[in-house]
Amino acid sequence: MFRLFLLINLFLFFLRLVYIKVSPFDLSPEEAQYWDWSRHLDLSYYSKPPLVAYLNWISTHLLGNTEIAVRGWSALFGLLSSLLVYKLVKDFFKNEKLAFVLGLLPNLFVGFNALSFLFTTDTPLFFFWGLSFYLLYKAVEEEKTVYWLALGVAGGLGFLAKYSMAFFFPLGLIYIAVRGKLKLFKTPLPYLAMGIGFLFTLPVLWWNYQHGWVSFKHVLGLSGLEKKSKFPYWKGFFNFLLSQVVILSVGFYFYLLFGWIKNVKPKAKLFPFALFSFFPYLIFQLWALKKSVYGNWAGFAYFTGGILASYYFVKSLLKKVLIPFGILTVAIAVFLNAVTFYPPLIDKLGLTKILPPKKDPTRVMVGWHQLGELVSEIYNPETDFIVSNLYQIAAELAFYTKGNPQTYVFNYYQRMNQYDIWEIKDFHLFTLWLEGKPIPPYKVFNWDKLKGKNAIFVGYFRRVPLHIRKHFKKVLWTKKLVVYWRGQPIKTFYVHYLTDFDGNYRPIIKGF
């Protein structure tokens, strides 16, 4: 049965690679940014740990700076995650047929398919969260040293993927306690795993020590804990809730709710699956009462949550009265995946008013190749440099402009980003400059190499902001590019050509 399961998943892996090639979507801004990180390998980065950059470095050195090189990792992690679900379910339930079905059902989840297409930090986090859960289960049940060693490595790699892996540590301690294995803490095994995992954090901690702990300041800023805000923020609460329903293709979300209710008690048979899914989800759902929380933040919780939802879906099919709801669940899932990965279908079905192009979440992945072609026609590496006020545009232009030039960001009323850090000469001076000390920008930022060059400034500004404009001799010309999606204009880029940069731009950075 495993051979058939493997063949099906290898076929799905092949289909995903084909879709990457024929997809109407360019790299998302985050994917492009993480790819650009791979050209500047470091111990860590401003907003995330370094694993995504390292993986991109490997694939692009093998396959070049192509979309398949970047997104191929997503298809591969999707394959590995399916195999891991199969192995976990088989070992836990001692039922190979159930493992076969539960290993395939996540392919109906919009969120799982998104992770298997977009290569962001969530993709490796999802896999290593699941792998860590499986290894913890095996380590506690069998108490073999090899599982504890592997758990430390998997947990460490998960941390290098995304900081959210930190949730695993307290949940793991609860799991050991609930399983009645507190005696393990009298052995060196758990400490061995924790020690190995901690070793993986050291490069990130060292990098942050050298850079004023900016990653922690960034996470604190995203949390909203340092800001006064409306509470309760019901709009944020329901927006996050809706995003989770969609991630699980609607119907499976309700099977998951049922699974949580049935297994939230420690004595329940499937409590481990609820523990590692419900509590992370609950944290983000409550967090959304304070600020806007992105739907993908809780995605890692659906490794075990997806198994729980799939289990109760399969179990419900044994009751004839629930079979129609099961069929409806699958039909809705197929429809949602179809319109997610081919949004023009929405218009062909006459449903444009339900999700107009300007509100379509996939709109952030269109127009970048077109913009890159326009800039490529203009850009002369001998006399020009490419810059934007937004890191998202700078990253996309680095990928889609011919020759993949290094691009720059002139921060203008935006939070700090990785491009700012690359241009800082001395982080101590930068910190003092941020605090308002009268330090000339040329002592803080590495603009010297661009002095005297002309700039291709790309952004959404019809006119170049005076704060940027004053550092150039003149604006020679401006071109406009209107991007269409599903037959309607969704955004307009302005490409300005500015001459003779004075090398002394003073960024306006608003927080972390």
C-alpha cells in the first residue's frame, strides 16, 4: 500500500512542478525577498532566521535564478510532509489503510497546497514542526537515544525556519507530562535534545547581538504589544477566523473543531494532535483581538490539526446520515483550490462581484515580470542603479530585471527592513542615528558606491517625493505601467529616471 501511496504523491509532486512552470503567478514579494537574501548569506536576517536563504542558495546554484529553483523546495516539502503524515498515522493508529487516506486528504486543503507552491518560511516550518512532533512521539514512547538526538536537530532546523518553532518547547513539556513520562526528566535524554536544539539558535542570537537585537524588536513590533490599540478588535478577530476556515477549505475546519472539542482533555486518545494544533491556533485567534494577525501565522498548527480534521472526516463517512456533508466538504474544497490557483475561473463562473480583482489576495503575485521587463529595457549597469522606497518592489526587481542586479531601498516612512541593514556601515552609529543624534548619513550608510550614478526609482508615487528628489540633480523622465489582473487594472507603477545621486540620502525609518 505504501508503494501506491508513494506513486500518487510522486505524481502530485510532478504536477506541482508543472504548475510552477505554467502558473500565471510571479514570485510573491516575500519569496523574492528571501531569494535575494540567498545572495547575501549571513547567520540570520532582519525579520527571519536564515534557513530559507540557505535553501534558496543551494537550489539557485544548481538551477539558476528561476522560479522553479525557488518554488521547487515547496513541492519537495509538500511531498515529504505527505510521507510524514503517512508514517505518523501508521505508527500512531497502527492502521495502514487509515494512513493511506489521511496522508492524501491534506491535498484538499487550500493551505497545504499553498505551502506546496509558495516558498516562504512557513513551508519548512510546517514540515519540521510535523517531524519534531513525530520524533517526540517516538522518543517518549520508545525512549531511544536516536529519537531524542533527531528531535534536537529537527527542532533546531524548525527554529532556523521561523521563530514560531519556539511554541514547540512548552507544548513538548506538557506532552511528556500528560503521557506520564516525567521520569524522563531524571535521564539526560530530554536535555540532550534541548541542548542540540539550542545550538541551532546560537548563530541567530550572535547575529542579533551584533545588530542591536533587531529581530526581537521586529517580532515585538508585529505583536502589537508595545502599541496602544483598540481592544477588542473584532474586525481582526473575524478576519483571522475566516482565513483559517479558508485555509482548511471550509468544511474541514468544522471537522477540526469537532476534533478539538472531543480531544482537548488530556485523557483523550487524540489529545497530542489537539495539543499541538488547538493551543497555537488559540493564541493567534486571541491575539487577533488586539491587532491584525496574518492568516499564515498559525499554519504550522495544521500539521497535527489536519490529521485530526481528516480523521473525523473519514470517521463521519461511516455514518450514512453524514455522507452528504462529506461529499459537500470535498466539493467545496475542490472548488476553492480551483479558484485559488486559477482565479480567472471566478469571472468565468460569473462570481466577480464576490471577489473582485482588486480584493483578490493573489493580485500581489502578478505584474512583477512585466515590471522587470520594462526596467530591463532602461537599466544600464554602468551608469544606473535601481531603487524603490519599498523592499517588496526592490526584491521583485532584483529577481525579474535582466541580469539580476543588486537593488536598493531608500526607506521612506516604512519600518526597517533587510535592505536597510545591508547599507549600514556601523550598527552602533546607526543606533545612535535612529535615536536622533546629529550624525551625517554618509557616516552611517554605505551610499558612497552609488554617488554620481543615475537612479531608476520605482514605486507607486506619481511624483518622486521631495525628500528623495532633493538628492538628485533632476528627474529626467517618468514612465507609467498599469498592471491588469482578471481583465481589470489592479495597480500602477511609476518608473522615474533621476540623474546624479549626491550619495547622502537620509532614510526615514518608522519603527521595526
